[in-house]
Amino acid sequence: MTGVVAAPARFSLNQETVRQWSLPELVAGCGAAGVTTVGLWRDPVRGFGVRETARLVAAAGLRVSSLCRGGFFTASDPAGRAVALEENRRAVEEAAELGADVLVLVAGGLPEGERDLAEARRRIAGFLGELVPWAAGHGVRLGIEPLHPMFAADRCVVSTLGQALDIAEQFPAERVGVVADSYHLWWDERLAADLDRAGAGGRIVSVQVADWVTPLPEGVLLGRGQLGDGCVDLRAFRQLADRAGYGGPVEVEIFHPGLWARDGREVLREVIARYREHVE
């Protein structure tokens, strides 16, 4: 498009950052801003239609850096695990249809009434043992994303990059890797060493950035900060991943009602500017 100044080459816009946009609006907005890579979420994609979304992004020349999310496979009962496996198989099929670089996996929290985090983590490897062959057959790479420990009870028993690697390394690197998100990992003193470990094994499949601001809102899920508004050294985080050998997209994934209430074009312009200032 004439007159468009392209966004930074490695910049990827996660769909949730501009949640107010429909998929056609997302594609049009990215084209107007010179964005070439996006991260997508299953619910809006399924609402619009997986095949229709695949055609839309392909026609616009957009690359899909990730599809979020699969996972939630810590159920201890056979029926719950069967349901989770079937849902994850569908997620794999959707990622394949979209040509996504990676299907992001969020492990899931503790099942109701359970308190054994270690056992919940052990069950993840067993689940992946069933899912990985299905993903391999569809040419989809899986990425285990550790979440901040405050989410261990209800969303993700995998809290550190090291824990994610302990699971991923039980499978071939071309099949299972890890996702490094600044919002979830910035606090960990083992981050640099674990990124080096992940990079040495070819396990870093996605890097995502958002800032950490306080006070966190009630419920904490929607507390991700705009780049530069918090305490995370985002450029240093990206540089650590680069040093470990990662050279792929850097996805801006911010869940924040304040951004969603604004004009999407204005938000995207601001996000790109902040990315240049704090990440690039």
C-alpha cells in the first residue's frame, strides 16, 4: 500500500491486543499499518470460520505466528482427559489450516480438590504423548507456555521456563518447544539460563511481550500493561532470547480493557511506536 511505513520486521500483533476488531478489521488494520505477522485466537477464528480466516489472512499476505490456545490437560479422570484430548486435536487441525508457526499450549490448573502440583505436571507429559503424534501428522509444532505462578491454581501448573523445558525435552524438538512471554517470566532469576538451555535445544518457538504494571486489577488476568508502562526491561528480555538463538517474530500480546475501549488504529500505532522504543 502506497505511503505505508512498514512495522518492524519481527513485530507480530496478537489479536487480543486489539480485541475490539473483527477479523476483517484486523487484517485491514494490519495492512494499513504495514504489519505482516499476526497471532490469532481460536474463539474469534472459529466464530468467523477457520477456513474463511485462513483464506482471509493468506489473501492479505499475513503470516500467522501463533494460534492460541490448546492445553488445559491436567484433568485426572479419564473422561476429562478424553474431552481435553479431542479438543486439542481440533486445535491442531485449526493451526494446520491457518498455517500457524506454533499452537500455544497452556497446561491448565489444579483439578478441583487436588493440591499436588508435581503430579499435575507429570500428567502433562502423558497427555502430550498422545497429542504429539497427531500434531506431527498435521505438521504442527506445539509450544508449552509457562504462566506466572499466580495462575498455577486455576490456569497453568507450569510456572517457569525450566518446568516447561522439563516437559518439552521428553519429545523431539521439532515437535514440542516452549513459549517465552515477558509478562509471565520477567521475575525469574533462572530466565537467562533457561533461555540459553531452550535455545541450545532449538526449543524456543515463540516470544511474546507485555509489561507488568501495578496494582493488578481484580482477577489479574486483564492486567497486562502497554509496552513501557511497567517495570519489565523488554529490550533485555528480547535480547536474551536473541542471544539464545531465537530470530522469529516477537508478538505483542496485551490483555487490557483500556486498550480495547479505544480506536483500534490508534492502539496499533501506539503499540508499534512503543515496540520501537522499548523492544526493538
